[in-house]
Amino acid sequence: MARRREDRVKVELPVRVWGMTLDGHPFNEQLMTLDVSRFGARIAWTNCSLKLGDIVGVQYKAEKGRFRIVWIANDKSAFGVAGAEPGKSIWGPLPSGSAVFPGRTVAPGQAAAAAPAPITRQRERRSHQRFACKGGVQIHRPGSVPTWATLGDISAGGCYVETSVPLSMGVELDLVLKVADAQIRCKGQVRTSHPGIGAGIQFTMVDVPARKQINQLLDVLAGVAASDQPAAQSSEGKTDITGRVYKSAEELRAIETLLTSDTADVDPRILAEFRNAVDHARETAWAVQTWIELRKQQRDPFSLMPLVEKRRIKQAVFLLKELLMDYQSSTITAETEGFADLDTAVAEFHQAAHKQ
């Protein structure tokens, strides 16, 4: 007899599910859950065209993850999924539903619906801790043009990329990881492949500068993961503020996704302002964390300053272009409060920058 591991909440939630069907065609469907648990769900889908063991992507609101098919109804009207990423839940606090089903003994024929044990074994096999990470990856396969994928997670030994382009097991790749303003170039090999979803890539050749960039990125992500726990005190008695700031920036990013997908009529200028603020918060948190790590390692933290200065200029250019468009469209005028101060500041900067 198998025993269901987790409580399930009977609730209908709109989810997006994507992957590859039995006949090898990609799908992207808007479906509804029948019930959910912390790391799984049952999802209704008429004429379900999947098979046990398939990996699919599931998105609820702004959160998404990879799930394994562990149960399919006899009439193909629904299927059950269990998380394929250890410890990751996309539901947040379990939503209220009409009924709660506690863990219970189920019949042998229903055992496949239980969350699979291999999740724990998978965690034990990994020699490097993985962290969720948002960014892009340029993938160059031998004899083909480069393609772009979304970075899902990263560790010291590899990363997971989300792409609908099939990547065959064992294929050698040239990679360019782009996270914030950083570009990390390295080589990798496909170790796991989930058609229509993505692939797990092991880093096979990383030079010293790229390894330094990866380590710095992992330091920041580790701070974010630590901030999910109650705030800890350092040896100096200070709270880990940087990790919490970075996590807050991630939450702002999730809010941005909701705003852009909502039916509410939000002015595009406000959305652009919000997006810029989110990016600035994320980049600033990264700079603070990197500065602290360099100090801990007794390395020169001022080596970070050229990057900080580059970002400040980028921020200023963005704001000036936005203001110019507003001025040209008469949204702001010479009578707008603060316009005279802006005009003076720009003139003084121009004069100093071109002073012989």
C-alpha cells in the first residue's frame, strides 16, 4: 500500500502548462487544477496526450516550475504532477479550497499519484547546490545558428535552460549566460533533456574570469536563499540586509509580471518607471553583496566601481531619454516643477564634460 505524502487542497486555479505531446508536438495550454499540494497538483485536460514520466512546465500567476507526470486518469480527462525541482513550490501559501484531503493510504492502482521518492535521491546526487536565477542564455550548437533560451537555475557545475528547441543528450555547446549586465562565456554539455521544456547543461570548460563571475553570482543567490529563513545575525551582530533587498527586488519583478498581464489599464509610462526601478533595485543589491564578499575575501572591493559607474550612466541615459520624449510630446514643459533645475544640471554637466 502506498501512502500519499502531503495534504491536498481541492481548489480550481488557472495554470499554464507546456511541453511535448505523445506525438512529438509542442503544446501550450491554459488549464485548471482540480486540487493542489505543496509540491504537486491534479490538472484537468480533456483528451490528455501525455505519458507517465514526462516533464512539463507549469505556471501559476508569476511563478513557474518543472513537474513530472505521475498519474493519468483512465479516461484521459486529467493528470497528476509532482515537482521535478526539489523543494520548489509555485503555489505560495496553499489557497483556500472547498475541502482538504489529509495524507491517507491509497489503493495500489492509485499509487502513481503520490509524490515520487526520486526527488530526494536527485537532491543527494547533486554535488552543487542549485539556485533559481533569472537571465538569458545564448546557445551555439555545432553547425547551427545561435539560439536564445531562458536561464532557469544555476550551480557551480551547470545550469538549466528553458527552451522549446530540442537539445539532444551529450551535445557540446558554447554558452553565453547573461544575468543583469554580466556576460559569462563557457562551454557545456547537455546531460538531461526535456523536449518542449528545456535541458540541464553541465559546465565542461570555464576559464578563470568566467569562474570568478559564476562564483560572484552564486554568492548573491545564496544570500537570497538565506533570506528565506529568519534573519540571521552575522559575527558583527548585523542582519543580512543585502539578501533581503535582493529578495524584495525579485518580489517586485513578480509584481511587474502581474501588472503587465493584468487587465487593469495602467499607463505604459508608469509600467516603464516601475520596471526601471525593479532593475535598479536588483542591480544595487548585487553590487552591495559583491562588495561585502570581496571584503570578506580580503580582495579589492573597489574593482567593482567601474561596473557601478557604468550602471549609473546607463540609468541616467534612460531617464534623460524618457524625459526628452515627454518634453517632445508636451507631457512636461518648461513650467513643470523642477524643469529649471534639470536644465541647469544638464548644462553644467555638458560644460564640465567638454571643458578643455
